[in-house]
Amino acid sequence: MAHAETRGSAGDQTPVPACLTYSPGWRYTFVINDCSTAHRVKVLYGDGTDVPCQEVATRNWFTFPGYGTSGNTVEGIVLCD
């Protein structure tokens, strides 16, 4: 995995706890949960690509799509309701 970045936020969404980090790559983006509870999260992409929310278990990680080779970016992660 590449370096882990701290959370992101979008507008008025609930802030993502510091124990949730992400590591973006062209093929995969890993969301790492180092919290004491599970969290439902999703990745925000610069081009507006919408991915489903996924539950990331305690002390675990989940693999989301990466940013690809067409100039897209990973903007952060957000909590889901």
C-alpha cells in the first residue's frame, strides 16, 4: 500500500474520525479502519464517480476502486448513514 492519508470531508457531512484513513492508488484505494468500532464509508472521486457505501470492520481495511489512468482523483472519504 502507498502512504495513508487522513480523512476527507464533503460539505456539511459528519467529519470522518482520524482513525479512518485512506491510501489512494491508480488501481485500488484502500480505506483503513483503525477505530474501535466499524464504520460505513465511501470514497469521493474528483470526476463524481459514485461508489456504494461499504462497512469497514474494526481494525480492518476495505478495497475501493482506484483513480484509474484517465486523470481522475481521489478526493477523500465520507461516512455513510
